[in-house]
Amino acid sequence: MISSKSGNEKAADEALVNLTLEELGKDPRLIPQQTTNYESPLELMDGLLTPNELFYIRSNGPISVNIDPESWRLDVSGLVEQELELSLADLKALPQRMITAFLECSGNSRNRFPARPTAVEGTNWGNGAIGNAEWTGVSLRTVLEQAGVREGAVEIVSQGGDFGGMQRGLPIDAALDPNVLLVWGMNGQELPPVHGGPVRLLVPGWGAIASTKWLVGLEIIDHPFDGFYNADNYVLYDETGAATGPVTRMPVKSVIDSPVSGATISAGPRTIAGYAWSGHGGIAKVEVSTDGGTTWAGAEIVQEAGPLSWIRFEHPWEARSGETRLRSRATDSQGNIQPEEAVWNAKGYQMNAIFEVPVTVR
């Protein structure tokens, strides 16, 4: 098992600092959540891709900012025919892939879970711990084929170069999906350090904890990984305290971002707009209600970029004076429908209940 600190980790440890949003290249309008986390107000988005400066920040510890791309190395070890030590140049020499995919924190929208019997644990996220980007990298599968995965492989443990080495296990069948990437590019730029540069893992559709940042190691093992971020944290616990399963793929979900919740708007023709996504497949349809869920009408998908991306939807609305409640409901390509209520769990993961937007029309 990976345990000792590599040169990558030591360099990262020396660079653990708390910087301002401006110093991190971020929009100052991001919403702070604790000391190292920042939420993206969805109403600031303009189009299908989330600009790097508006992309949310989630870190389980201080932010590593100065891993030198030239000296960075990725160690591949464990159940392989040959161990590898790859530089960034080595990765970039392999066949490249570019995909558009959303990345959502497992605890996104946590603040919408009710206290039952106690409040859920974790960062008090609204709906903005998600972003959608164009990612450039190489398939993890390509690297594993180069190393030669031996018989009996069960999981791949990815190790980050941050605060002592974040570790997370990924089942081998998921790791061999060609869309699982080792990423060095984000929206046409080098992957920003705050988002895991020089290289991170990207597991599209899964809770973002699977997409290890500041990646420095991959170890193939013959058993399920039982580290903290697999066996304790990022596990679903019911009201009795029993574990019901790990966080894997994120469920189907949609959110209205225009008009914003609590807005006062003028009567007349308006457009209701928002985003919808699912870790189980592309979005097949979105419905909108302008009367709190009594009636529903189909919305138009106006922007999309494949099944790994979120979509942008719009719905025309003749707003009339009074108080009203707007809702959206998404259905994905596998037939999963966004529910009225999400399954409660003690850590507040995978909140995908229908989001209601109260609006006053004058």
C-alpha cells in the first residue's frame, strides 16, 4: 500500500497556504463555505461551460498550489506487469482525449436536507458545488494498459499530493471506462493548481471525491480499499446509523437558476432557465411547473454537450401578479426521474430533490 511520502507530496506540503480568491485566479463573488471551500452562484453562469474563475472549490485540507509540472511524476505500482514513473511529458505523448463533463461535490445542496433526527454533517453547501468543463487528458485505461494490469486486480488506489496524501479507491471496472481521464487541461488552459494541477483524476458522473486532485500515485490492489475516504467518509448512513453503501454515481438532478429564489420580478413574458445533469446518463427531458408542482410542462433543452455534461434548459412563462413557486424535474436516459424528496442520509450526500424557487410577481 502507498504510505511513504514521495517528493511530490513533500513539495506540496511545503506549499500549503491560504490564498485569497483573487490570488487563486477566482471570481470574488464565489460564496465561502468554511476555510477552503467556495461555492459557485449558478446565476453567474453564462453558457454551458463553467469558466475556470467561477468553478467551485472543494478541498479536504489546505490547498496545494506549487507542485512543479516539470518535476511532477506519477507512480503506477501494485498488481502490474511493470511499474511506471511517468512525467507530464510522458502523459501528453499518449493519445489524448477531450470530454465535456460535470463535476459535482457529493455534498452539493446539503443545506436542503431536513434535520432527521439530527442535522446532516458536513459543509453547508447550497446548489453551487458543481461545475461543467471541457477536460483534456489521457484515458486512465491507456496508462493501465501500458503498465499491464495483472489478474486479480480489484481496485485502483489513487493518491493525491496534498496534506499527507489523500487516498481513494476506485473499482477496476470503473477505472477501465475510457472516459475516466488523467487530466492536465481545463477549458483550454493548463489545469489550475486549485483544481488539482498539474494532473488530477477525473471520474465523470461520480461524486467528485473519486476525482483525486494533485495526483501522484496509482496502486492496483487485490481487495476493496478500506481507507478513510472509502470505508468511513463518503459512505451513506441511514437514520439508524447503518451504512447503506458508498457514494458512487451522482443521481439525476435539475436546478432553476433564473429567476433566482426569492426574486421579485415584473409581470409579463419571462423565461425560466436552469441546468440538469445525471451521473447515470444524459438528460432525456426536463419539465417545469409554475404552480408549485400541480401541473407540469416540457422545457426545451437549448444547450448540450453529450451524456457526461449537464444541459441548459429554458421554458417560456407568462408571469402574472402574485406569489408563485417554480419547480423543475429532470429525467435521464436510463429513465431515472428526479424525486420529490431525496433519500436522507446522515452525511447529507446526493441531495437531488426537486428544487422549489419562490417568486413574487408584480
